[in-house]
Amino acid sequence: MNKPINKATIQFLDGIDEPVVPEIRLTRSRDGNTGQANFTFEQPQALVAESMGEITGMTMIDNEGELKTRDVKARFLNGAPSAIEATFTWKSEDEFERFMRFAKRYAELNGLGYSQT
């Protein structure tokens, strides 16, 4: 029996995986039902002039499907784009658990760790 392929990637432009691994910070409400994941991509490929397309959101893709956010903005340094900041918001425990399954797959594939501060 074949083992399912573990897939987890992030895209700003349809069909183009972003190779830069972001810093991700999570915040949750006291009751745990709502919260946000804040992503910061320093010098992402999506901002390279040759690949510049219209960035209208961020899509997280894994074996279960897609999670999307339109809350995306570019950060500029000396007039040139230097980073992308994106925020994914969840409004239920189920949405949080779904995001965490994606985050675990993404972390495993990109050598990320987790620390509570």
C-alpha cells in the first residue's frame, strides 16, 4: 500500500509555490475559538520583478485542500518591496484545528520548530 504524499505549500501567485519560509506567529482568544496566524516572508520570490503578478491573497495548500486569506500586504524598504505580511484568521475551533494540521505538515516539510513565548 502506498503512503499518501505529505504536501503543504504556500502560494501568492496561482500555481507558483513560494520557496521562502515565513516566520509565523499565532494568537488566540482566551476561549480559544478565534485567533490569527501572522506570516512574515522576508524577500519572497513573489516580489521578484520577473515573477511579479497581481498578488490578491495567500493560499495554503495541503492534502486536505486549500485555506485562503486576502489579508496580505507588502512592506517596502527604500521604495523597493522587501517583505510580504499576511494574516489568516479563524473563527471556530474546527477552523483552528484545520489550520494547525496544515501548519504541522508545512513545518515538517520545511524544518520549522515551535516555541511558546
